Amino acid sequence: MVEFRNVSYTYPNGQQALSRINLKIEDDEFVFVVGANGAGKSTLIKLLLRELTATEGEVTVNGFNLSSMKQRNIPKLRRTIGVVFQDFRLIPNMTVYDNVAFALRVIDAPTKYIRTRVPYVISLVGLTQKAKSYPNDLSGGEQQRVALARALVNDPQLIIADEPTGNVDPARSFEIVDLLKSINEECGTTVLMVTHQHDLVRYFGGRIININTGAVVFDEIIGGADEAK
Ligand code: ADP
């Protein structure tokens, strides 16, 4: 669960990026966050990951109060969140399998668990046949599916996808969102997806949060075109 209560954020140079944000995202929800460049979307994500701390108000994520939490608990918070970036951020000299396993190895997960969990999430994103391939031998859409597997491998409560389709060709973008949707539905993972692609938002519908100059200007559920099929 994500909650922003009267949250504002002002950068040290005096630039206010967010002003009095109130938001509640329940477990199991899938939300699109939209808004122009400079609207405050990245700042919102940085607050969720506790890369920044609200200058006013309170942010709660997965039971952690981010405004009052101790520095040493930040890794615990981050283990409850999987992040997918526009530029994939895969390690080029590691296979698909190792890119995904790496996320578990760094937290010293038991080898036995890694050996069952990694193939499972790779199969969830449909890449079993590519497990031994290297990122550069994959298409943009496939690389993003690897990044998604890596985000999922820790079984996070929340997935933050920051323009995950920005470097994927348009037809494949729909597949990435479909995959996020099915993970949301089947695993009960909360998904917050930032996007600029209005066609995706219109097609899938659901809860749309529009941020404009640091404020929430629209937060509603709309019907999607895929429901009309
Ligand atoms: P978005 O992700 O929607 O493009 P941002 O959250 O990056 O928006 O930016 C929100 C506002 O904060 C903008 O006015 C931007 O110029 C400003 N901003 C972003 N990062 C910094 C920073 N490090 N220092 C000062 N101002 C910043």
C-alpha cells in the first residue's frame, strides 16, 4: 500500500517539485501515472524509494513510514519494491539467467531457492528459451522482460515501472503492459507505471493519476478500449 498525505517536496535550490500530494494506492491496484515533463513524476518515484525524503507531509509504502524511518531500514523497504527503468539497466556481460539471479545473490538468498525461483520468473515473462542469451542479443521488448523478471524475483509488494515502454517498439509496448497487468492480477503485486504513451493508457484504462506542476490534477478510473473487445 502506498499513501501520500499532504506531501510536498522542494529541492535544495528552492525548486518546488511536488505540492500537497494526497494519494492512496491499495495493494492489488494497477495505476498509470501520467504528466508532462517536469510535472514531478520522477520526484514522486524518488520519494517512494526513499532516495528523497518529503520536505512536508508523510509517505507510507508497504507499511514503512518513510518520513520517520531510520536510514538502516532503507534496504528493507527497497526489498519490498521492484523497479523497472526505461533503459533496462541490465548487466551486458551476464546472461539473462545471471541478470535475474544477481538480484537474489546480492541479498544472499539460499542457492537452492535461486535455482527454483529464477527459472520460474524467467518463464513468467516468457523467456525460458533465452535464459542463456546475453542482453545485447535480445530485442528491446525482450530486454525489458528480463528487467521485469529481475524486478519480480524478490517477490516485491510493489512494482514501479518508470516509462518501461519508452525504448520498446510500439507494438511490443502493449505486451509489456499486458505482462505487468497479468503479474498484478495473478501475483497481487501493486503496479505503478509512469508513461507518456496516451495510446497505452486509453487502450488499457484503469486508474489514471495525472500530475501537473507538482499537483494531482486528475485521479480517476476510466474504461479501456480492451474491455470493449
Ligand atoms: P518529471 O519526472 O515529471 O519530468 P521531475 O520530478 O523530474 O518531473 O521534476 C519536477 C520539478 O522539479 C521540475 O520543475 C524540475 O525542473 C525540478 N527538479 C527535478 N530535479 C531537480 C533537482 N535535482 N534540483 C532542482 N530541481 C529539480
